[in-house]
Amino acid sequence: MASTILPLELVDRCIGSPIHVIMKNEREFTGTLMGFDDYVIDMVLRDVKEYQVTPGGIIETPLGQTLLNGNNIVMLIPGGRGPKAI
Amino acid sequence: MASTILPLELVDRCIGSPIHVIMKNEREFTGTLMGFDDYVIDMVLRDVKEYQVTPGGIIETPLGQTLLNGNNIVMLIPGGRGPKAI
Amino acid sequence: MASTILPLELVDRCIGSPIHVIMKNEREFTGTLMGFDDYVIDMVLRDVKEYQVTPGGIIETPLGQTLLNGNNIVMLIPGGRGPKAI
Amino acid sequence: MASTILPLELVDRCIGSPIHVIMKNEREFTGTLMGFDDYVIDMVLRDVKEYQVTPGGIIETPLGQTLLNGNNIVMLIPGGRGPKAI
Amino acid sequence: MASTILPLELVDRCIGSPIHVIMKNEREFTGTLMGFDDYVIDMVLRDVKEYQVTPGGIIETPLGQTLLNGNNIVMLIPGGRGPKAI
Amino acid sequence: MASTILPLELVDRCIGSPIHVIMKNEREFTGTLMGFDDYVIDMVLRDVKEYQVTPGGIIETPLGQTLLNGNNIVMLIPGGRGPKAI
Amino acid sequence: MASTILPLELVDRCIGSPIHVIMKNEREFTGTLMGFDDYVIDMVLRDVKEYQVTPGGIIETPLGQTLLNGNNIVMLIPGGRGPKAI
């Protein structure tokens, strides 16, 4: 039997946990999900790191607390290990 | 006689089964569909693999559970063999 | 006298018949239309082939059943001969 | 005195007549307008020709009947002579 | 005291007069405004000229009557002298 | 104590005053704000100048009265000195 | 226990405080948040600085008070140190 989960349920279960977010403009972030809204799924993260993949390796930039516009979020991966851990 | 199926019916039948998803930004994923919402068809997949087509071949990256933003999904193929199997 | 037809009427008449679809990202498909929804005209096709126009010719890739996001569909041509037949 | 016309009136008057349509992706078509819807102005054309402007001249491709997604239509010119006649 | 005018008032006053329109895809047109709709401000022009700015100068193409999709209009300049007169 | 202002209040206070507007396509304008609508914040300006930043300096083009499509406006700076004064 | 916060709550708490905003077109700003609207989260900032990252370093441009279109805002970082401090 398939265990099912709605997208908003998944986001809700991630509250207080680390997630990995990839944006339309290919920016990537990890952080702990602090909150979101139900409509466009804007998200607030804390302890955010941005990852830039360069020929010389992945550069991490700490950003603290950040609000991400949900219209620009392409995908969300619970666990939040970021591109370096992939 | 033509057998017909509505788009949401097709997505619903895929619950618990592998699918192949192609995004606006050309990212491609396979995974088992765990759930979706009816409005913009955001989807939750598990056992996700991302495929990057490079001159040297197709690189597979395991991502675990993933939420995909439905506004960025261009097409869905039930079966989920991914680009390598094509 | 002009014979008129509404866009959704045309799509409805294509149920069970081959069509040729061109997407915003220039991907092209043929397949038999199995269903669609009235709102954004998402479509389900079966026996789908994707066509890639390359300098060396047109590459056909069989995809089986496929759901296409209507927001990304630019045009639909009943008959479904694909770019090779043009 | 200015003679006025609403956009939908113009489209309606074109039913049964040739038009020239230019899309967001710069594709250009001529054809006889068979129908349209009032909301996003999707259009059905018959006897369609697509025009590709190349350094070697304009290539015409006959497409038969075609449905064009109104969200991707940038402009419509009644008369439908296409780019070659301009 | 500032004299104020609403955007739709300005468009309405242009009925029967020449205007210059610049589109999202950088196409530029002049023509006499024949009508518009209140919602997305689709416009109908007559005696339209399209202007293409090239290294060798500005090329004018007469288009006759034209419907422009309001979602693709970036700006409108009453007077309609076109880029050559600027 | 923080003094607060709503976005539409700011736009309203600019009526009759010079503003500097930057569009999605990077076009930049200054002019005196004559009016706007509350919904997508289309704006009417008079005494408009367009600024093009080139390697040889900034080129100013006078445009007179202009309607700007609010969906294409990225930012508005009261004062309207334009890029040259920055 | 996770401490949660809604996106609009975060924006509201930033009133009167410095923030760092990154736009769709990669423009970056810092400034003190003066107000916002609840719908598309247009924002008014004062004491704004724009940051341009160039090979020779980061160029700061003071802009004074600025209205940013919320549809073009990708992310907001409370604290407003800008890219140089990252």
C-alpha cells in the first residue's frame, strides 16, 4: 500500500528541521524551516547557508535568517545537506 | 472507442508508483509519487534521483524525498525510467 | 459562410486521435490525445514520441503515456505527424 | 470623428478570414481564423502556414489546422499576408 | 497644483490619435489607436508601422490594422512619432 | 519609533513630483508622476526622459508623456534624478 | 520545540530595521524597511544602497527612499549588511 503525503503536509513536517531549497535562478540554500504561508509557500529559514557551485569547489555563505519568495522556489528537499553532500 | 483519462486522474493513479518529471529549467527527476495537490499540482516524491545529461554521460544524484513546485513542472511520464532508459 | 470552431471543441474532437504539440521550451511531441482539463488545458497523451531537431536529422524518442502542463503548450496541430513529416 | 473598435470585436470580424499571428517565441503564422475563446483568446486557424525567416529567405511550412495558445500570442494582423509580403 | 490623470484615462484620450507602443520583446510600433479593452489593455491600431533599429538605420514596415496583446505592452507614448523622430 | 509608509501611499505622495523608474527590461526613466492605478500600478508620467547607459556615457532621450505598464516596473525612486545623478 | 514565524510576521518585525533584498534581476539592495503591503509584498525602504558586484569589487550606490515591486523580490535577509559583509 502506498503511504501518501500532501505537499503542504510535507512542508509542515519540516518546521524546526533542516531543508535544502533550490530557486528558479539556480541559487541553493540550506537552513532550518521556521515557517511558511499556505498560499505561495513563502518560507522563513534560520541558520541559512547559500551554496555556489564553482569550478574550484562549492562556496558556502552564511546568511542567518532569510525569507524566500515561494514563487521562485523550484524544489525543497528535507534534510538540508546542501549540494556538497550530494 | 477512445479510452479517456483526465490529467488529475493520471496523476492520482501514479500514487505509489515511479514517475519521471521534467522541469522548466530542464532538470529531470525520477521517484515514487507520494502525493500532490489539486491546484498547481505540486508533487512529493520519494527515492528521488536527479539526472544530468553531460557530454560524458548521464550523472545520477540520489535526493531522497523531494517536493517539486508544480508551476515549474513541464511534463510527467508514468513509469519513471529517467532519461538513461530512453 | 465561415465554419467556426471553439478552441476547446477542437481539443475535444482530438480525443482518441493523434496530435502534434509544441511547447514553450521548443520540445515537440506527437501522441494520441487521451484527455485534457478545461482550465489550463493540461493534456494526457499515449504512444508519445518526442522529436529533437539536430544538424544530423530528427531524433525520435518513444515516451509512452505523458502528461503535458498546459501552461507550457504553445500550439497543437491535429493529425500528429510531427516535425519530420512537415 | 474617430471610428472605434474593441479588440474582441476585431478578432470576431476576422472569423472566416485570413490573419497573420506573431507569437512570443517569434514564430509567425498565417491562416484562416476558425474560432477563438473570449478569455485568453486561444485561436483555431485552418490552412496554416508557418514562416521562418532565414538568411537564405523565408521558409514556408504548411501546418493545416492549428490551435494557438492565446497567452503566447503577441500580435494579430488581419489579412494574413505573412512576413514575405511585408 | 498637480494635474492628475489615470492610466486608462490617458489611453482613452488617445482614441483616434497616433501613439507609439513598445513591447516586451522590444518590437516598436506607431499607429492610430482605434480601441482597447479595460482589463489587460489589449489595443487595436490602424495605419501601423513597425520600426526595427539596425546598424544601417531604422527600417519601417507598414502593417495596416493590428491587435497588440496588452500583456506584452511595456509602454505607450501618445503622439506616435516612433523611434526615428526621437 | 519607526515611521511607516505603505507602498501605495508613497506612490500617491509622488503625484506631481519627479520620480525615477526602472523596468524589468532594464530601461530607466525619469518624469513627473501624473497618475497611477491601484491594481497593477500602471503609471502616467510627463516630461519623461529615457536613459541609456553606454560605454561612451549616458544618452538621454526626451519622450514627453508616457504610460508605463506596472507589471514591468521593478522599482521606483522618488526624486527622479536618473542614473546620471547617482 | 521549534519556534515558528510566518513570512509576513518576519517582514512586519523588520519595520524600522535594516534589511537586505535580492531581486529577480540579481540587483541587491540594503535599506531600512518603512512599509510593505500584504498582497504582493511591495516594499518601501529608506537610506537605500544598491550593490553591484564587479571584478574590481563591490560598487555601492546610494538611492535614498525606494519602492521595490514584490513580484520581483526573490529573498529578504533581515539585518541588511549587503553583499560586502557576507
